[in-house]
Amino acid sequence: MRPADSFQALWTVNVGELTLRAESSTANAPDNVVLHGIYSGVSRGTERLVLRGQVPESEYVRMRCPFQEGDFPFPVKYGYNFVGLAMSGEFQGRPCFALSPHQEIARLPAAAILPLPDRLPALRAVLAANMETALNVLWDANVQAGDRVLIVGAGVVGLLVASLAARIPGVDVSIADINPRRAAVADSLGAAFRRPPEGDGDMDVVIDASASESGLRYGIFQAGQEARIVVASWLGTADTTLSLGGAFHAQRLQLISSQVGGIPPEKTPRWTHRRRLQTALRLLADMPELDALITHEIRLEDAPARLPDLLEHDPDVLCVAIRYDPRES
């Protein structure tokens, strides 16, 4: 154990290279809250791009997470799925969520933390930022009762979108992925599983969460007349070539981008980012089946050695949770 003003933090320092850095923080603004880490979740899609150095220079500012340190491409302390025990402030003694990087201790403004609902386990809470993304995707897709919805890509965000869509009355949800071992978790969330190129088209809504050109092409092919195709994936520096000939124009297809940084315009008069995150936490509390999305748990000390391989080479990884050891106050 170490005193609270000294802690370890995970930094990306080069392509495929992570390291732990010893940090200290004795300065503390009057409204700051100290969170002692319990778990943090690795957002595989975005953090893999960061690890590869594939954040485009044009997006260096927009892609900064709220409490990031360092600058893209390297070195950078990144991450935004942090659950810690509040050691001070209004929520002292309670586990809280914050959009903080992977580190043993986070000192954050009180307004930046949210207490977990009583029935939400700390481990499942590491999905909160991804659930917030999934909720925003569902809003952008405008899924309505009775729709036929196809999600392409059974990663964490795709599966979370499927779990939300399946709760809308009458919605027929399918999820497509090239990994057949994703079928069981899709079924547990109420979604039918298919492997491309399976499918008969005529979908009302297609949501691409595949992070691949082939996945988006497949999704366009599955869309019905005047259907919405929502692109939830972000490819970083990768280019994508789409086939916009054939029936694309005759079908009057709508190609829509979704990005969690912005709330859909029709909701901005009433919704804030904080309200959206609170809703994500509340949704997670009511969905114990989502525990299956956390496939790996590793200690912070092991993250530099294990995390790069898990993100790049293990096809069965969904969410990796980093575990923090108990600490002295």
C-alpha cells in the first residue's frame, strides 16, 4: 500500500507500448473529490486506436477525454471508464463513476463524479461510458416500436445497442458478426445472431458498429427502402470506400453519423451530458445480463504486459476491466 498522494497511472508511450508511471498529487482544490480506484474499463475500439497511434492530427483536440494528460499521439494518459470509492465530499464512502483515465487515484471536481445506483455493482459500472454511447446511437437511429433493426458488429457498443433496442416493444433485433462465439451473448440480450453474408435485407434501421469497411458495406446491402444507416464506428486514420452505386440512390437510403460528443439536436433543450450519463448508469443497474460483456479482468500492475495483446490479438475480448488494489487513506 502507498499513501494517497502517490499513485500509479497507465500511460500509452508508443505504438503498442504501455507503461506505469508513478505520480503524486498533493494539491487539491476545495471542491475536488478523491476517488480511490476500484475498477476501470478499457473501451476497446477507441483505446486500441490510441494504442496504435491512429488518432488523426485533425482530431487531436476533439478526441481528448475529459481528464486526459499528455498529447496525441504519445505519451498520453487516456481512458474514461473509472469507478472509485469517494474519500471525501457529498458521496464519501460510496462507489462513484467518473470519465477519468486508468490510475489508482483520481482527484476530480465534485461535479465530475456520479454515485452508482445502489444496485449497480462496481464492475458492471465500467460499461457506463459505452452505455452512454449506445444510448446516443439509439437516439440518432430513431428506433421505433415494431422496427426491424440490424446491428453490424458484436463488440461492446454493438451489444449494448442491441440490448437497448430489444427492450423497445415489438422491435426485431438482429446482430451480425464474423465471430460465431458472439452468438450466445447476443441471444442472452434478446438479439438474433447472424454471420455475414447472411440476411434478407429490408431492415428499417441498420447500425454499423463493426469498425470495418466490409461491415458497413454489408449493412448498406441489408437496408430496406428509405432505411436509416447509422455509422457508430470511428476508424481513426483509416479510409473507407463505399459502394454508393447500385440501388443506394433508388432506395433513398439515409447515411447518418453518430458520435457521443454531441446530443441529438431535438434533445438538447432538455438533455445534458450529465443527465445522459446518469441514465446510462440507471440502465446498467437494471441489466445484470450485461456482466457477460466484461470478459477479462486484470490487475493494474499487469496492464502494460497484457493489455496490448488482449486489444490486438484476442478475438474473444469484449471489455477488459482493470482492477485496483485496496489503498491506505
